[in-house]
Amino acid sequence: MQKIIPAKLQQGDEIRVVAPSTGIRIIGADSRANAAERFADMGLKVSFGKNTVDENFDCFGTTDIEKRAADIMDAFRDKNVKAIFTIIGGFNSNQLLPFLDYDVIRENPKIICGFSDITALLNGIYAKTGLVTFLGPHYSSFGMKLGFDYTWEAMKTMLLGEGRLEVISSTEWSDDLWFINQEEREFVRNEGYWKLHDGLAEGTLVGGNLCTQILLTGTQYWPKFKEDTILLVEDTAGSDGKTFLRNLQALAYQPDFANVKGLVIGRFQKGSQISREDLQYIVDSIPQLKNIPVLANVDFGHTTPMLTFPIGGKGQITSGGLVYCL
């Protein structure tokens, strides 16, 4: 399948905000105001899917499959919309995959960006259409008052700028509940990359949130490792070392895993209680990872700040770290 690279954003472009998982009601007024200001600073107009409203928030914090899918398809069909940002993650965006029109998406390629549960959509759309999607900040991420600069600059490089990034680790990171208290933040000094296995590799970037990626195995929405691949994985505080190991091993059992030439692991939340030593043990205990380079503690996942990775783009693990591009 031919790779499709969406057009970059330009000043004056419209972005559409949709809620494939959790609804917009969860986003506070101050976060919405901060997000609106940041998009305006980039010269971008913001519109919302017609079903992306506070009222669409059921007992699980989401809404009907048809409504969520309709907002995504409306955004792809609308010629004025140049990018789609997801509100936030959740648990059920994989429900939408059979309800999307992949011919329409292929014929109207545009940026779609989010992370966490949105991993299912990003990889599913890439697998079905060849459209490069973006593992990066949600609309809600732009509501962060402090500690957002690294995330913002990385996103602008990929979606508005050169489209190539030689990764330099952030100087500090945070795992606090910033959306509850925007002023009292706790930042931790960043140790930089953890080189768990040395080596060089390059290939197509796929992956994201590990426990979500696993949901796609055995389906038509799985982004097959058809060529040399750099696999991205991260997980939430709900995933401890045992869970992470078993899920990563499950991915390593995929028939085409031999095409995975490098592994990049995002930073773990404090609640996972996974140390560098724990992660080294996990990686060393999976035979399929024995001879490939592995970088960990990279700036993506459920801590901030975060990078923006192109799913379907090219990644390279070098002697100095990580480079990726469209």
C-alpha cells in the first residue's frame, strides 16, 4: 500500500476537534481557554464536531459509536478542515474502526493527531489507507498552562515545520494532575534516554500505547510489520512490569515481528513502579528483542512533555539517539 503524507498546516487553516473516546465534558473551562489561545497563536481556526458537545457523556463518559464515527468522517469530508485533533483518550476508540469509510479517508488525506487510546485509530487508519497519522498531543494537552513548551515545539516541527526531528531529551518531566491544579506542578529532572540495547536501526514507525495496540492483533486494522519497522510502545500507570512484559511478549509473537529492527519505549508513569533495572530485565527476558537496539525513557506516553511521532513515517536509532521524519 502506498504511503500518503498529509499536507502540513499553514496559518489560517481550520482544525476540527472530535471525541472518539471520552467526551469533551471532562475538559475544564480553563483548559479549553488555554487551548483556544495556543491554537490562535499558531494562526489556526478551531471547530468542533457536531456531536462533540458536553451533552454526549454517558455512564462511561462517552457516547454512541455512530455519533463518534460521524464526527470523524465529517471532518475528513470537509474540505475546509486540514487537521483533526482528538479531545482526549479513553478506552473505546477501537469500536469506531468498522464504521469509518476508508475510501473517503484515502481520498481526503489530512492530519489526525492524538495518543493513548487513540493509538487504535492512528494505527488502524494507517493500516487500511497508508495515511501517515500522528501520535502526539490531544486538544486537551494544549490546555496545560506550564511545562508544555517542549510538546508544543515538537508538534509544530512535525505538523507545521520541517517534518524531521533529531530528538533531544527534555530537561524535566511531570506526572502530576495538572488539570486539577495548573499552578502547583511537580517537575522531575530527566535522566535522558536509557540505552537498554545498543545498536543502529531504521524503519517505518508504528505503535503507541501498548495495551491499546494489542487490541488490533488478529484484525484487519493491525499495521503489519511488512518492512523494516521501528516499534513504539508506552503504557499507563495501570500497567505494572508484569503486564507490560506479557503484552510486549504478545507483540513479539506476531508472525512478522522479525521485521522489527528497533524498539523505542516511552517514559513510564510513577504509578507503574518500573525502574530502569526492571525494564532492563523485561527487555532481556524477551528472546525476540535480543539482537535489536532498544531505547527507553523517551519523551512520549502518559507523562509530559511529549514528542509527536508520525505513524507510517521513518525512524532511525543512531549512535546518538533517535531521529524521525515524515
